[in-house]
Amino acid sequence: MSRHADRQAVAREFGATDIVEERGPEGIARIKELFDGIGADCVLECVGTQESMDQALKSTRPGGMVGYVGVPYGGSELPIRTMFNTNVGANGGVAPVRHYIEELLPEVLSGAIDPGRVFDLELPLSEIAEAYAAMDERRAIKVLVRP
């Protein structure tokens, strides 16, 4: 699900066949339409809001799974009773960046590993405020910040 052309392009590069721009009940209906009226087997929730979690849960078929990435904000909670009644599970947590950074960062910085298409802007650490502003204002998907 995306309303942003740059993010849609990345999704298609990674193999997305359909892009749903609608949100709320219209978005849920469109997802179900794409999956034979019952919803997707697995849904990733990567925003962290209550609205996005609710949409993910309602877009998942009975017996399906929602994966979430990162830390929810703004009071996002899992509706356990709804999940029980629809047999939809959820699994996720924080990304263990500290576990991998010492091994992978030098290889990324040297160019030996391509960190992926999602990094579409590169800035020095001294411009960290601009990096966050670019992502917040949707001028960048993700910013690669160099030390």
C-alpha cells in the first residue's frame, strides 16, 4: 500500500504486482478483492500507528499473520479479542541493528554491499537534521547517513 510514486517504483522493483493506494475501509476492500475476498495470507505493518495496524489486521485472511517492524507510537495496541475472533496472529519487534552493525557497516561504506534501493539520498552526519526532514517531507525514502 502506498500513495507515493517513488515508493511504488521500489515496490515494483522488488516484485510487487499490485499497488493499493486506498486507505481505511476502501483499502481493506481492495486488498480483499485482490485476494479472493478473504484477505492476504501475510501483511507487513511498517508505519507504527493504530490506524495502520488496524488496517493490516483487517486486510489479513482468517488464519493469516501480521508482521510489524519497529516500535509502535501514538498508543498503538494490538486488539487481542479481534485477533482471537479472526484467528489472525502478529509477530515482530525492533530491528537488532546493534547486532549486525559492526560486521556490516564497513562493507556498506566501502561499497562491497549494496544496502538496497530504499536508500535514495546520502548525506553526511553533520546534516542529520536535513536527513530526517527529507524523509518526513517525503523527499527521500530512506537516507544513508555517512559518518
